[in-house]
Amino acid sequence: MAICAIAFGKDGLKEYLPLLQHHQKRLKPLRNLHVGDVVLMRETNTKRGDWPKALVADTFADTDNIV
């Protein structure tokens, strides 16, 4: 995220990071996570711009086949 902070600047990150959140009012289904997807790991004791990135190693679907 440090590279993003340099590329976007403080104001750019404030505008970009909220776009990564999924909105509950979407009418069409979202794509399930897949192995190898890059995700942000939320940590309550750190600022949003400092959250570490991770790769999805495994997924588990529910009875509706939603991850």
C-alpha cells in the first residue's frame, strides 16, 4: 500500500479505497473470490492505508455456491 500512497497521494487514497468496498445495493451478483486473488486484510489497530495485502490460498463455498 505504500506504493499506492505514493502514486495516489493522501487525497487519492481517500477516494480510491472506498471504491474497493462492495455496496449492498448492487442488483447483479458479484464475482466469487478465486484462489490467487489479491485482497486487503483488515486490521483494526492500523490505518486503512497500512492494511497488508494477501493472496487467497483457498476458498469455501456455502450451500448456494457463494464464497
